[in-house]
Amino acid sequence: TMYDGRAGACRKILNLIRRKLGDKVFCTVVHMDTKFREACASGKTIFDIDPSTRGALEYMQLAREIVRNEDA
């Protein structure tokens, strides 16, 4: 949840992880979202705060990816 595509260090680490672990790494990346801080501070989930925010949508995408992998 801390991925920032603008930061070179984040891009390098993600590329390194993908090179080293290959298909063991999910395709979905959960980017930084200020709504995560808001949710944490209020003791709620991102889905309680704003289910349409980028972070919530990426978590849903990750969940679908996990389920697809379990079915394979």
C-alpha cells in the first residue's frame, strides 16, 4: 500500500521483486492513497471511507486475482 510509481526507488524495487520472483508475484499493485490514512485514523477500512477510491479498487482487483489463482 506504499507503492508510489513516481518514486524511482519504488519502481526499482518492484522490478527487482518481479525479476527475482517471477510469476509468484501478483500483477496488481496497491498504490499509495491518502484515504488509507483517513481510514486508519478513524479505525475503519478503506471500503468504509470510500469504496470508489483508487486504493479500494486496487484491493478489490487484488482479491479477484487471488481468487483466480486459487481456482487454477
